[in-house]
Amino acid sequence: MPARHPQRIICLTEETCETLYLLGEQDRIVGISGFTVRPPQARKEKPKVSAFISAKLDKILALEPDLVLGFSDMQADIAAALIRTGVSVHVFNQRSVAQILDMILVLGSLVGASDKAALLINELEQGLATIHRETSVWTRRPRVYFEEWDEPQISGIRWVSELIGIAGGEDCFAEHAQYPDARRRIIADPAEVARRAPDIIIGSWCGKKFRPERVAARPGWQTIPAVMNGELHEIKSSDILQPGPAALTDGVRQLHAIIARWRQHREQNNNQADNTHPVRRWHARA
């Protein structure tokens, strides 16, 4: 009897590859994206057959996949070319935290691992809930500017914006996060960032290193609280900009750590100010 579920899967993006490893279904994977870094063993074990918007179709077909997994309209041309050859293709399009969890559920069902997918989803939800319980009582939440790219400047996508909220911050450009395409998240006027005065700036420039000194030197940005207080941080794109388990684990934890440190520094500065104020010092002695 033929197998009811796909046995030879190619993952054109990282998040489905990581999810299959977490589900213990990595033996089904026969090809991955060249950008895959999670989990690290995938790069050692699996052939690389694609970039993000390009793929080696002959190499993919030689691997005889019974399912190819892709992401978004950016891979529509690859998907169409494979479909024309008779290959089964499933393209996910998750853009929010809830949709990431749905992707895991669907992927688990596709490979006959629904129970394991449900357990993974529960684990991820509990991790998010733990962070949210801590941050939901915070009365002062820092304004966070998340920069996905620098030339042009692009603000964070929806799941990043949602994770900033869970981690205890407020996304400076939350109204942009609804747009799935980066073009509509371009900040046309860089001075608008200064006007919104973020307390924290986080860079995750996909494919290249974040350069905080360049950000701090942008015209008119010297008065931004984040720049004045040295609150410029990097989160690797593989940890936050792939819409899969990484963003809901390492990504949100790094966001939370950055925001929690900001709160701690702010409280310390407030305490120091209280201790140096002459009236407050007198009341403290009394």
C-alpha cells in the first residue's frame, strides 16, 4: 500500500524545515533552502536547492519530491514552475502569530503528525503566555522602532509587531505592520522616526549585519531617546524574521530581554534621581 503522507519533502524556506525537525519528521526532508540555519544540523544533512526567490528546478526534480513547501507570493514563480512539472506544492502565507501556529498545525496534518504538532503549538503558546503574563502588568511600555531593512528603511511585519507587544513594548509603526508586502512598510520620511521618539531601536537587516553607529548618525536622529541612551540592538533575522518557531521562541525572548533591561535601567535612573533630590533625601533620612 502506498504511503498516505509525503515522504520526500523539499522546504524552500527555513520555518517549515525547523518545524519538521521539531516534530521529529526530519527524515522526510530531501532538500532545503540555502538560507537555512535552523536547526544547524540541517545544513550538514540536507542538500541545498534554492535561495528565496530562485531555485534549481533540475536539482529539485532530481530529488523526486512528493511535496514542496514554500512561503508567500515571493515564491509564486517557483511554485508555478514546479506545478507545471506535476510536483505537489503547498505555499503557506502566514503573517501573524496566530497564522504561524496555524501553519504548524497544517504542516503536522500534511505529514501525519497532528498530535505532535498540537504538542508543539501548546509549548509555543505557553512560552508566549508566560512572557505576556509578566509584561501585561507593566504600566510603562517603551516605544520600539523595529527596522527590517535600512535602504530604504522598512518597519517590522505583523508577527514582529505582535511579538513586540507580547514582550512588553509598543511598536512605533504598528499601523504599517498590517501590510504583508515590504513596499508598503517603507518609511518615506526618516524624520518620522524621530518624531515618534522610540525608546528602543532594534535592527534586523535580513542578510547583513546591523550597524548601530550608522543608525545613530542619521540626520536628525541624535535627539531620539533610543540614540541618546544607547538603546540600539540587533536581533538576527533568522531568529525573528522567519515566520515559524524561531520567532516565537528565540525571537520573542530576545525582544523581552531587551525591553526588560530598558525597564531596569529606567528604574535605576529614577531611583538615583530620587536619592540625589535634596527634599527626597531629607524625607528618606527622616
